[in-house]
Amino acid sequence: MRLNFEFPEQRVVELRELQKDIGGVDMKTVFNTALTILEWCVEETRHGNEIAAVNQDDKTYRVLITPPLQAVARKYKRMSALAGA
């Protein structure tokens, strides 16, 4: 199957920069990697975990919050609440 996407020019520039940052791989690899990370984030969120960037030197962390992950968290909290009722 073939999928085509249209992006604004600025987003294409950002994608090309990202492509360079990760070693000049092809766009298919960029998107497959992004999808793999998203799948992992969704799976962890389903299990009630948060996705975070950890700074071990400062002993701080920043939780990744996105509308899709928030929706997954709400859905699975509702499901677990109903299962426990």
C-alpha cells in the first residue's frame, strides 16, 4: 500500500533536519521509527505509565503530554474503573 501526505513547506524543512539528525536515513525509516515510538507510548499509557524525559544530573523529569496520549489515558482509566466496579 502506498500513502501520500501533504505537508506545509516549513514542516518539510523540519522533517529534512530530523532526517539529517538521525543519520540521513530515508523518509520511510523516519516515519517507521516515529510510528514505533508512538506505538510504545500508547502501550505504556494503556498500562497507566507516563512517558517522560529524565535528567539524571538535575534529578528532574518532564512528562510528555499530547492530546492523543491523554485520550488513551482517559479511555483506559474509564475501562479499569468500570472493570473494578
